[in-house]
Amino acid sequence: MKKTTLLTIVTAFCTTLITSCSDNDEAAYNDVVAELCELHTAAQVSDYIINDRNEKLTFDKPVTLSWASQADTLYRALLYYNKPADATTITPLSLDLVPVITPYPKDKVEGWQEMNDAVTLRSAWISKNARFLNLDIGMKSGTTADNKKHVIALVADTTLTGGTHSHHKFYFCHSQNGIPAFYTTYTYISIPVASMPQGDTVTVSIPTESGWEQKTWVKE
């Protein structure tokens, strides 16, 4: 069987500051909300988000983002915004692009067993709308002369658990790739699980300093 080499390069994540602040703006940030969402684009601008509670929130003014340029597309993002005065319109403050990684069958990914350099797992959860499995991951980082980047991959092993339900086993694979471990950089990573049937079990295994840490859920 032909194997596929799967490498996902973790580059510097894109952050866009939408509004600037001054010394008089402190009160305006008292009600700042941060949440993961799906960002919609229309033509050359972004106009609304759908959060993980399936609420649609429209921007009071469309915004232009260098990393969200394809029209009529949903991008996974971390949004900071002021708590809205009404239920549907918000003022975005900043937007971070959130990587979405798709699992590949483990027998089609070459060398994944060796990608087990430790990361820090702060949190893992399935979104309330059951569309994404989210990871809050910390990776040891530092500057290299050749500007090396972390390498990640997600491999999957799915087995039937009896009846019509399956157990989806995800392995989060990480290579430090020669990067010095001077400090820890945290980022969110999302895994799409919307197509999984209700009642299926999903387990994600993360390489940490104390070994492979596992988290398990039943899809609702």
C-alpha cells in the first residue's frame, strides 16, 4: 500500500487587531468576550461569525483580513469582541486564525510514530454545537537561524464498538524539528468532528512530558 507523508507546518499564527485603544478606552474593554468561531467571508471582507453555540453575530462594520481572502468561505478563528448591546451585532477587536487539522488513517501516514515530542495540554473539549474537537496546546519554542517550524499531524484509527457505533482514536503527533525549548507558546487547534454520528466515541491522545495523555468523549 502506498503511504502518504503528512506534515503540517505550524507557522506564526495570524493575528489581526481590528481596533486600536487609547488611554480612555479602558472601560470599553471591561466586557470583552473571547470565543472560538467560524468566520464568514463575503467578497474581500469578513462580515459575520457563527460561534460554537450556533449563534450568528454580525459585525457592525465589515473587516478586511489578509488570511481570510476567499469569498463565501468559513474560517476557524478566535474572536475578541465587545459584549454586544443587542443580541446580534458586535464590534470585533481582534481575530486570530485557528488551525484546523484533518485526521488521516494511520496506515497512510509515514513516520507518525516518531512524531512524539512532548507538548502541554491545557484543555480539550468538543464544542457545544458538536462541530469541532478543540485543543489548547502549548509547544516549546525558540528562535533558530534557519527559521525552523514545529511539525504536527493528526492520524486516526477507527474501530467498530458494536452495533452501529464506532470508536475514533486520534493521535496528535508533534515534532520539535530542532527548535530550542526556550519558552512555551500556546495556541488553539480544532479538529472537525461534525460528520461523526451521535453516540460514536472519540479519543484523542497527546504526547506530554508524562507520556501519552488521553481524553475521551461520546459524541452528542
